[in-house]
Amino acid sequence: MKLADALQMVALTDPGRSRSHNEDAVFADAALGIAVLADGMGGYSAGEVASGMATTVLASNFAQYMPTHEVGNGPANGVAEAMQRIADEVSVANLAIYNAAKGQPHYAGMATTLVIAWFYDNRMVVGHIGDSRLYLQRGNAFEQLTRDHSLLQEQLDSGMISAEEARHSQNKNLVTRGLGVGPDVETEIHDYELQAGDIVLLCSDGLTDMVEDADISLILKTQGGDLTLAAEHLVQLANDNGGRDNISVILVKVMGEYASPRGWWQKLLARLK
């Protein structure tokens, strides 16, 4: 099944109740199998510029790369290639943002979080920087697949604070890693197998700071048949709960298999397994 048929994607972003402008940016294209979400940081307009650059550069580069490359020459090679491609493309976006910030004083200090998902060969490779997140809803199970790069997460990991204290912490938005902060960036990258019926959620902290995971999961379970309705409901609930930040969500539903084409020898190997 072609990616455009195997994947449904919906992207939605909203300024929230408290912000006069939106520093989030989103991009989703089922035909490319790419979803990108960025939450900008660094002043009134600079954060918006950084997140916009991140999504634009990554969308453009993958649009050029995908028509001439097919990932999936065996599971090991496919995973390694996909993970390296994510790392390389994020590095290009990082350098573009960093150079723009250095070259224009009014953009000084701008940066952005990033979460990117690339769907290929019945798999998903995820790269992330900062505290924007990616979740997987599979049946009744709802799991956060990314781990925040934040001071709060470090405090949790070290046992300095409890999960309950973290929910009420004033340090929720202090990230320890950002795209565009320096000339080099470390992207955390992982790869996952997917199956029909899975729903993937990419979101900014404007959603997760306002809505509990259990409520997010309930919406995906009950409204997953209509991704547009589910996305709108998530944003509305975040706003109803205060809407203190920009709110962005990308929902991806796996409708069927999207295995990469195989050569004759790969098909033979697959049969022998």
C-alpha cells in the first residue's frame, strides 16, 4: 500500500488563550511519510522564525530526498539509513537556524524544540530535541515514546522530585537541549515497528501541560476514527483548561501496511525466515 493510502495525517496549531502570537510550527505529509513539529523559543518573533525554519528546511529536504531514495534494503540497513538521514537533516536545519541567529541581531538567541517522525517500511524513526513529545496509542495502551530534554526530567530521573511534584513544578519549560542553540546538535533518535490501527501523536507542551495523558488517550480511543475531530478536541480541551501556551498536535493513523518494495533476493530471504 502506498504511504498516502496507508497513513492518515492531520496537523493543527493554535495560539492558545494567553499568547498573542504562535511560535509553534507543524508540517505533515502522508505521501512523504513525514511529520514535523517545532516549538520556538527566543523572543516575540525569533521563536516563530526558528520553528518555521525547522519545519521548512526539513520538509523541503525530505521532499527532495524521497523521490530518488527508497529506504528498506533489509531491516538492519533500512533502520540505520533512516536514523542517519534524520540525524543529517536535523543537523542541516540546526546550522541554518544557528547561522541566522548569529547573522541578524533581532534573531539572537532563537531556538526551537523539535520532534520529527519518518514513516517507512512499516516502521517509524523518531528524532527529538527538547520537550515536544511523541506518543503512541495502540489499542488501550498509551505510551510516551520520547523523553523530555528538560531540567524537570533530569530532576525526576535523579529522584530530586516526585512525579506529583513535577506536575505542579514551575520549571516545566526549562529545556536542556534546543535546535539552533549551537553549531552542532545532538538529536535523540529511535526506531519503532508500527501496525495497522496505531495512532501516533506529536505535540507541543502547550497540550501536555494542560491535558493529562489519560484524557489524551481517551480522546484518541473514542475519536480516533476521525482524526480531524480528535485533533480539534485535544486543542479545545487544552484551551478549556487554561490554554497558557501555544498548542500544536499532529495525529497519524496507520490504516494498513506500507512495506518498502523489495528486490527478488530480499523477497526470497523474507520467505526463508
